[in-house]
Amino acid sequence: MQGLAAPTAAAAGPFKYPH
């Protein structure tokens, strides 16, 4: 999931990071 969340967080914001 982190592999998909990494690029998504960059566009959505730091709050999207699961870690």
C-alpha cells in the first residue's frame, strides 16, 4: 500500500501518509 500511498501523498498531502 505504501508504494501507492507515496506518490498519492505527494499530490494529496502529508496527511495521506499511512506511516
